[in-house]
Amino acid sequence: MSEINLVLNGKPTTATIFEPHTTLLNWLRETGLTGCKEGCAEGECGACAVLVTKASGTGSRLTSVNACLVLMASLAGQEIMTAEGLGSPNQLHPVQAAMVQTGGSQCGYCTPGFISSMADEYYRPNRSGFDLEALSGNLCRCTGYRSIKDAALGLGLPYPNDALRLRQNIAAPEARVAKIESENAVFYRPANLEDALILLEKNLNAKLVAGGTDWGVEVNLRFARAAVQIAIDHLPELRQIHWQTDFVELGAALTLSELEHQIGDSIPLLHQWFPMFASRLIRNSATLGGNIGTASPIGDSPPVLLALGASVVLVSTNGERVIPLETYFTGYRKTLRQHGEIIKAIRIPLPLAPKSKFYKISKRKMDDISSVSVGIALKLENHTVQNIKIGLGGVAATPLRALETENFLMGQIWNLENVTAAAQLMANSGTPLDDHRASAAYRKAMLEQLLLKFFAEVNL
Amino acid sequence: MSAVGQSISHESAALHVTGQARYTDDLGNRLTNLLHAYPVQSPHAHAKILRLEIAPALKIAGVVRVLTAADVLGVNDAGVKHDEPLFPSEVMFVGHAICWVLADSLFAAQMGAAAVQVEYEILDAVITLQDAVRLESFQGNLQLLQRGDTALLESAKHIFMGEFEIGGQEHFYLETHASLASVDESGQVFVQCSTQHPTETQEIVAHVLGLPSHAVTVQCLRMGGGFGGKEMQPHGFAAIAALGATLTGRPVRLRLNRTQDMTMTGKRHPFLARWKIGFDSDSKILALEAELFSDGGWSLDLSEPVLARALCHIDNAYFIPHIRVAGRVCKTNKTSQTAFRGFGGPQGMLVIEDILGRVAPLLGVRGEELRAKNFYQAGQTTPYGQIVKDSNRMARVWQTLLETSDFKQRQQEITVFNAKHPNQKRAISITPVKFGISFNFTAYNQAGALVMVYKDGSVLINHGGTEMGQGLHTKMLQIAATTLGVNLEHVRLAPTRTDKVPNTSATAASSGTDLNGGAVKNACEQIKSRLALIASSRFGVHPDDVVFSNGKVFAIGYPPKSFEFAEIVSEAYYKRVSLFASGFFRTEGLHWDRVAMFGNPFKYFAYGASVSEVEIDGFTGAYTLRRVDILHDIGDSLSPLIDIGQIEGGFIQGAGWLTLEDLRWDSKGRLSTQSASTYKLPSFSEMPPVFNVAFLQDASETGVVYGSKAVGEPPVMLAISVREALRTAAAAFGSGASLELASPATPEAVFWAIKKAKS
């Protein structure tokens, strides 16, 4: 049992944590803030969304996250705001008032989560319109979304003296060094990378926790428990972006939303890819390091990173090493990362290939898991393929490069005939399976079709 | 201005948006000494339980008790057909609950459940609907709907036949099943439950506990969505919580997590249809022969009435002179499929719409022409013998919508677009809906209410319907305020409880407002007539000439000389006149012979039509819904903001069923899509960017509360136009010939349809 201090709906609060795997959702509900709902416990529905104050430049951002995937142990010193804190029935917050007016709630169960995500976007600095993508991680089964859309699009900007708007001008609370423990488990937030690596060396089987969007699902749905968890999401060394002449390094612990915000469209393939990665709610917590660290064959980042020719920068007490991503995955959820190593950054070589695209095949357009995903980066010279890299996901036990297809195309004229022949080769990449997401035949067909689609689209 | 017809927000909207609205499981944390219930679920689709060892669970710290069949005080049954043992000796599907662990914490209950040892003898299982049909694994009776002489089919000018499999649908109400039970000092059992049918929940709890109904009270504050999934499914969970509370003397909380909810509770029935249809030389339907097989899962629950409604909607809006449709409920080792918004109507309707979509190109007519040509004409009757009341409304809806949606012009623009784009194709389709309103089972078409006026003139209403987001309570407040002539803020609504209004029907079949609104209005009218008598002596007029409006009471024609409603109420009290009344409503004119499948089961029909435009990517089969236009007949709208929400929400839910939501079971009977990460319902990305919804004008429905019509279910079936647009767009990759399309029409299904179209 440990205690942490945090600020809940504007009030300093002491939380008793009996077990380091306790989620923010469960703690809030036990506290009596039952507006936070469990709809799925895996970050898919957004009914538990609440606002966490996160760092942003010199100020901060009220950031909507899935409370079911946030561990209380990670929140020492942090600020949390729920729908109850934003307003009351007699004094509605502007986003709440808008939802009442347009009929944006029917059964009301998903509504507090929508309010959180809407408030996050409402307070986005320098906003002109309302980006509906902010609500991509919230599901509603009743309304059909039109009324929620109207509530969102009808919102004005916060008043200059709006307290929460002003709050964002001030830095977010710093992550506090913490040790949260129970009889069987301990959660550490180390002071810096060095301490983290030493801790890890002592606890080789420790679970590294960054965004926790995958680990939280294991904890909630499969009752996974780790004797030792080490938080790394706050480590400054893992939160940098370094532009060099021949590569750029993206910090492994930056959230995808932070990356999206900070790199803008300077890496077009990533710029196109971000909105297709899960939902805004997930991207507000999830990290690139985490997506590679879980080594899922259907993770969405490896196909684009493979197409970009990326490498993984690993760090341990022995120093750093750089491994090309294409050799990094060695089997189903197996990688070259050794005990004691942390993914520090992802290195992308420069200059970038001039033409690139990411394709994701899924049943739903937003926030779905891909059945097949393909990243392609192409450099032509005089209509001839000078370089092409193709990353594939969902067609084998690991993400992989379509090397045979690439080799076939190298040096060839970029025309329909050659691409059609290459697409037939690509169809034979990997060993696609039948499952509930898609049939093997469809996956195979998509490998062929997506190269043809790329050809049609880059030639427009 | 009367409250009815005003566009007002949901009565709980301000509570919803601030997180203050309480749902069943939010109430538990107010209780001390709470126990948590957690099930042990079967890993097998069909097996006999040889041995059940609960002792290891009891050794886990925090585990208080494990409930098994031996603990049942009354009847070990959770269904109304006595085919759903609460604690089974033979498990019938993967996920079937065998016993329940009660513990001080949820985690301890989970650990306890994991420690329970079960030994099984595995039995043969029937998983797929196709296998069930082949093996004739049926339950319930054969249902037969027939009229005329289908032998004439063979003489038709055009004859077609086919087979069509329709996928099921998970309700995915955001709030999973939840019950919270306690027993008071007098032995009264109190169950708070997320249930659409409190009376039936009460009855099942009572028979499991061996108590009379009056010893059990069920309350439903509100539900986080129902959609039919909480009509019959909550009873067993409520009974477990109540049994636990009775045996331990402690309150018991039972809430299913998402995967438990998906693996334990029933869904929309998958269907298999085999059909043969004949058309005359003018493309008019001459005769239809069809067999419908529904996948009922392991027990009957509502499968028979669901099938009956499917049979009664296979005609949709079309006159079919000669028809013979046979229906069977299949028994499979899956969850017991149950009510889901539309209740079989969507599946029945989809069969005929699929047929028309497939055969239109073979008949050489456009889909919209084939459909309009076959609409019911005035005076014609349905296959079950009911005159199609207001049948001309269908054509009125159709014509109006074709115009307001610019159908013809957009169709031409699409032809131009398609000619220019080899890899993208668009299409636009219009489909109709005619949906019968009333429970097929006549006895359910009754409702009660209890309205109380306090001495200060404030009004409290109770009624038998439940609130699941559809805005029923809002409409009841509007009806009470309008009937009593008071302002909305003078009326309050109390939670639905079986000790206020007994013997209620399920809030289902879109009938919540028609029935409960009728009962609330009736109760208010009784009180009003007593008050009118009091007031009439003040004004010296006949009681019928006393007007109640906006909180004032006056003689007709003399509004300036008015009294406050509260003043008349106060006088009534001192004159010892009763200020409360129980209201009652029964739908008139209904009769139904369910063996002959003949009669007048419906009070009226709800009409509507929708136009959908889609664009398909030829490489992947991925598509976007570009624009939707809906015109729907809801009579005189009681509450426009709420009614619009019902239409939009129903449409998107229907579109989810037909395009996206894909239930998959593996060969062992395990549900592979058992969580939000594998079962996808529509999100923002499925909402059409242009979404125009309008009500049919001049559509007042006589004999229904304030001229309104039911709105809950019919809009689901408006989504069929999305499917038909996808079919047409996929066909446009080829020559536009007849094309089969699987349901749901996922991108993969559309991709294979494109392949067929191209070949």
C-alpha cells in the first residue's frame, strides 16, 4: 500500500494505492466519481476518457486519455479532470451545454468520455475549427454521431479568462520519482535514464511501461501482473527529436500525438499515417517505442518504419546500439532487444524517398486493427526505380519487408506492366492466415492490390 | 404552448454530460459490505458436467461463497420457457455460466472463479446454422405463413431462386448487464437492474427464490442502452445477485465485463433464407416461396416471436398475392439469440430487399422502379390478412424523397463519374420500410401508470416503461404536462419500479410511448376531470368547459379569469377529492392467431424510405457512405429532438449490422469477436458527411397518444439502402449485371463482389 498526492478536479487529493496495477478508472469509481465508465476496459470505446494535464512546449495541454489504461501508480503529482469536474448540471461547461442542446446524449453512458475528448479539442491552442478526429476513440451506440458532430462543430473558442485555458499557459506537473508497492508488486518511476537502466539491470524481467496502452489491456482483460514495473514515459532522453543531416531520431517515449504535433508534415509518410493509428485517445498515450516494443505482427508502425528504412536505437548500461528494423523482429512477438535494454529512439535515414504511402486494410476506417497494412516509399529517376522499400504488416508472424518485390522493381521502369508483375510477386509475400478480421485469400489479394493502388495514386 | 411537440433535450441530458447520471453499477459504491459476483464459464460448446469442485475457491482470501444449483431456493430456471437452467448440469455453449463466486472484492471473486475445478464429458455440438439446418436441429414449432396458391409460381413469366445468409449483431450497449441486490429487514428483496422488462425480472427472481412476486421489487433507474438485449437476458443475472444477497445477507453486485457480456448473452439472430420468386411480364411479384431458418442458439427465449415478426415482414412494402413462407428456429450451441431492435423484422425485410436488388437487373428494370411498382395499393392486405392502413403513404414518402434527395440528377452525375473513374464507382439507392407496430403477442399491448398530484400542485408520474436512452421518460413528462395543462417543470418522473406499476410489459417493440403514454394520459385525464369538477363550480360552467393550460385553469373563452393549477388542487384536497390515479391503456382492435399466422396484429404501420450514396475503392473494396437522405413517418412528433435522434441512431445501427459488424464463431463454438477490439461498431468514420433526416408531414395517427407514431425500431431497416447502393456500385465495376453480396457487406465482401462483377 502506498499513497500519492494528485490534483483531482482542481482539488489536492491523497490517493491510497493498494496495488500497483490499479487503474485510474477503478480508483475514480471507488472514489465516487462514477461518471467514468467501463465500456470495454481495453481503450476501444472511450467511455472512461478523462483529462490529464500533460507537458506541451513551455505550457501544458489538457489531454484526453482512456482511464482504463492508466495506472494510478503512474500519476504521482499529476492533475486529473473528469466530466464531474468540468461542470455541474446547474453550471454546465460549454462543451456540456453544446451536447445538451443538440441532443448529443441518449442513454448517456458514453457521454462523460465524449465530454472529455471534446474538452481536449476545445482547449487546443490556436484552433480554428474543431477536428472531429479528436473523437475517433469514443464510441456511441445510440445517436449515430450527427448530433455529437453538431455539438462539436458549433463550439466557439474558450473565453480568454477561461480557467482551464489559462491553466494551459503554465507547465504541466513534473513526473515525480515514485515507488508504489504492495505485497507482491512494485512500480518505480526512476529519476532519469541512468537510474532506469540500473533498475532494469537489477530486475531483468521488469515490465517497462510507457503509454501502457497495450500493457493496460493485458492487466484488465487477461489479469496480467508484473512483480516489477518501471515507468519510462517521462525520461527526457527518450523524449527528444534530433534532426541530423543524414537521419532524424524520434524519441521512443514521445506519445504519437506529441510526435504528430512536433514533426508536422516534415515526414510525409508519418503525417499520412498518424490518423490511421488507433484513435486520438490512444495516440495521446501510446508511444512509438511501445508499438515496436510489443512486436505485434499487426502493429501499425513497423510497415511505415520499414518503408522508411528505420533503425531502432537500444540503450543499456553497456551503452547504445543501433539495429535496422528489418532484422529486429525475430519471431512472433520476439525481437533482438535483450534483457536490460530499452528502446531509446527510432532513427529514420534522410533524405526521405520522394513518394510514399501507407495503406491499412480494416473493417472500420477509424480505430480498427488492420488485417493487412503496407507502407511504401519510392524514389524514381527518369521513370526508373532507384529505390523502393515496402513494409508489410498482418501477413506473417512478424512485420516484414517485401524484399523480393523490391528487388524485382529495382532498376526497372515504373510502369503498369512492371508494377503488375511486381504486385503478383508481392501477393506471395508472407504467410497470411484466415481469422475473424479477414480471410487469407483477401489478405493475399490486398498485397497485390495495394501495390497497384499505390501505382495508380502516385501517378495521378 | 403545450409541452408535447416541443423540441426539448433528454430529461437527463444535464446529468449525462456532467457524469452525474447514475446507472445500476454506479449505485454499488454507495453500499457497505458489498459482495462481488463472478462466473465460472464453460470452455466447451456442449458438455456434461461430471464434477464441480468449489472447495479450492473457498480457500482464496476474500471468497465468501460459491453459488451452485444446490443453493437454489425455488426453481433452477432463468427463462420463461423453462429451458434455461440458472445453474446447468449440461453446458450448452462456450461461455455458459456454471456457478458464481461471491467475494469481498472483484479480484478475489475472479481468483475464486479461476480456482473452481470442473470436469466435463464433451458432447457433440452444432455450431453453424448450415449444420443445424442439415441436421434438422430445430426448437419450437414450424411457423407457416401462407396465402393464395404458390403453385402458380411455376407459371410466372420470370422465375428466380436463391439462398441468402444474414449475419447476426451484438447489441453492444455501452453499459453491460448489471444487477445489484439487497434484502431488507422485512425480507423484501430489492433488485436494481439494467432491465427492459422489470416485471419479468421480478418474476424470474421470485421463482428462483421461491417467493411470491410481492416479495420482490425490481427497479430500473436507467440503462446505458438496451436495444432488445436487456428484454430477457437480465433475469438470470438479477436472480444470481438476489440469491446471493438472500443467502449471505449482504448486498451483491453483479456486472458483466464486456467479454462476459458478449460470450454469455444473446444477439440478433443470424438467418438463412432459401427462396423462389415469380414475376409477371410487368415485373410485378406473382408469388414467393421461402424458407427462413433463424439461429436461435441454445434456448428458445424470444426466438419464436422474433421469427414470427420476420415472417410478417418478408413482404415489406410489397403486395405478394401468392405466398408461402415456412420458418424454423434452429438450435445451436451458441448464446441464446434474442430480441434486437427490429425483432426479426430487419431479417425478414432484408430477404425481400435482397431478392429485389438481385433480380432487378435480370428483369431489366432499375431497383427503384421495381420497388415502386410492387407497393401495396389501397385496400390490399398483408399475407397475414391485415388491411394495409394508409398504404398510400408509402408512395407519398417515396415520391417526396426522390425529389428532395435529387435522386434522378445524382444518378446521372454518378453515371458520368463512373465513366471517368475506372478504380472508383459510386451508386445511389432508395429502399422503403413498412413496419408493423404493436407486439405480435396481443396480451403485451397493455400498460399502466401511477400519477400523483401533491397538495402544492406538483406532479409525480410513474409508469411501467424503462429508459434506455430512447427518451421515453422525456416524452412521458411532456404527455403528463400537456394533459394536465401544467408546465414541464411541475412534473417529475420517478424511477421505474415494480412496486409502483405492476404487471408491466417489456419496453420493446417500439411500443414504449404508445402504451405507457396512453396510460400516463389516462391517469392524468382522470385527475383532470376531478379537478374540472371542482373548478367548474367556481366558474359556473360545465366541467367539460374547464381549460387547463400552462399551469392555469380557466373557463373556455375566458383565460384572463384564471386560477393557478395549485389552487384548484388545494381545494380538491380540502374537499376530499383523490389527487392520484392509476392509468391504464390497452391497444384496441388487435387479434392474432399465432398458429394460423393470421389476424390483425398491428395497430398501424410506420412508413419510411432512405436514399444512400456510396463510393467504393476498386482495389480494396473499402467504401464510404457519402450522403444519406431519410424521410420517415412518425405521425405528429411528440418530441422532435428525440425523434430525430432515434431515426439517425437507428439508421447507423442498421448500417453497422449490414456493413461492418461481423460476428464470428470458430469451429469449436468460441466467439472470436468477443471484445471491442475484434467486434467493430460504427464510429465517427461511418457517419455520412451529409445526413438529412425529415419527418413526413400531415401524418397524424388517430387513436395513438397525441397523434404520434412509434419510432424506435423502423429506422434500423432504412439502412438497407446502404447495402443496395453497395451492390449497385460493385456491379458498376462490371456490366451492371445481377450481383450477390454477402451480409454484412464488409470491405472484404464488397471486394469479392467486385471480383464477381468484373469476371
